[in-house]
Amino acid sequence: MKRPGYHKPFRIFCEIPAWIDIIKALFSGDTPPDCTVEQRSMIVGREAFNFTLISTISFIVSFFLVHVVTNLFQVFYLHVNGVNFFSSLQRIRFLPGDQSIWDDSMILMVYGFPYFISLIVGVLLSGWLASGKKDDWRVRLFLIWLAIHAIMQFAAGVVYATFFYDGFGIAYHWLFSALAVRIAVTFLVLLVLFATGGQWMRQFLKASPTRLFFQKLELRYKFLWFSVLIPWVVGSAIILVMFYPPVNRDIFITLFCYLLIFVPMLKVLPLNESVRLVKSEKKVFPVRAAWIYIVLLLVLLRFVSRIEF
């Protein structure tokens, strides 16, 4: 007799046709019945594209904000302890032959404390978002990405630090010298991160500019495509280009680890939950000159982040 909850082996292959239908729906022009031209634009037209654009810009700007603030914390502690270094908003470069005296507390404060602060801020911000505060969906979307980046700064830093003695890895190796212990702690961190994916999807649903995405399951998957997956792919590519050169393996690993949050989101979409939305405008992003501002913003970020001080 089969136990309750028993799953046949390879059952996942039986779900392939359903996934194919979902992928087709992402690129189709299907809309709910009795949908006006203006509403259709929110799902498959210009306004849907503008919504993706806003989420992508929020992804990039909030990522830089978290990275820069973490870097500034390290710069502060290095300066207080009299360490010689060059710094930009992107990275810290130590002078060759530096004779500064590093003790255990200094290692932990410089390389570990900023990441713990980032984690605490991310958790507090996510709790504030989950409390049901009513904000404009654009503000909520930016704050969601900001909270995710703050938490991922720590979680992905743990993944990177497990094997690399660099950056946060210096403090991590100091705390856990045995590789087996580091791997066990990292696995626990990733397990907790994976378990929160559903909660993040609920927050993104609250940042929808229209309730039309809730009418069909295919439209919910399309919402995930517009608000999360495309911004992650496009935003990650832009961030890697803006940080190049050199090729920062820690940045690459951080961006890749976002899949640990995104994959569980797929299981939450079929759930029928009541989501309260703040009334939005008829247009998502009506400014036609937005492309000029966005390009200038990216160029400014690239230039400013490279200035050493």
C-alpha cells in the first residue's frame, strides 16, 4: 500500500506539456475576455514593457546601492584603523607592502560586520513590506528589490566565502576554519533562503500595477516573467558589464544565487490569495523621454563608481 503523498518516479516528466503551455503563454497575446485596449497594453503592450523596464532599473539601482553602502562600511573601518588603501564605490584596493597590523577583531569588523548589517537591514525591510503598508507599487517594487539584494549580499557572500579566501571569506574562514563546517553552515543558509521564495512572490504580486495579472494562471506566470525574470537577466548582464574590468567572480556568484529565490516562486503562483493593491494610474510609465534618463543614469553610475578616493 502506497503511503499518502507518494509520488511516482519521474513524475516531473509528466508535467513537461504543462510547462510548455506556460512558456507559450508568456509569448502569446492572450488577454482576459472583455479586455479594453488600454488594459491589453498593461499585459502585452507598451505598458507591460514599461513595467518590465521599471523593475529592471529598480533591480540595477538597488543592487548598486547595497553594494556601495557595504563598501563604505568597510572603507570606514579601514580608515579608522589606519590601513592604507585606494577605494572606489565598487571595490577596495590595498597598497602593496602594506604593514598595517590586523588583529582578529579588525578582520571581523572590516570583512564580516558590513555583511551582517546588510542581512539585518534586508530582514527588517522585508518584515516592513510584509506588514501590509500601502505604498505606490513603484516604491514597493524598488523596496522589494532592495530587501532582496541586502539579504542576498550576505547569503551569496556566504556561498562565495565557503571556498574563496577573499572579502567576506576572510572573516568566514576566521570564524569556521574547517571546510566541512563552512559547507554545513552554508547549506543551512541556502535552505532558509530557498524557503522564503514564496514570501517574496507574494510581495511582488502586491507590487503589480494592475489586477489583470490575477485573472488567469498564465497571466500570473507572465507577471513573474515581466517583474522578476527579465529584470534579473537583463539587470545582471548590465551589472556585470558595469563592473568590468576585472571579472568579479563574487558579483557573478551573487547574481547567480538569485535563482534560489526565484525557483520557489513558481510554486506560489497557482495559489488563490487575496492581494490588496494600491490604486495605480492608467499608464505605467508615461514619460517618453525615459530612455534618455535611463541611459544617462547608467553612464553616471559607471563613471561615478570608478572614481577612487
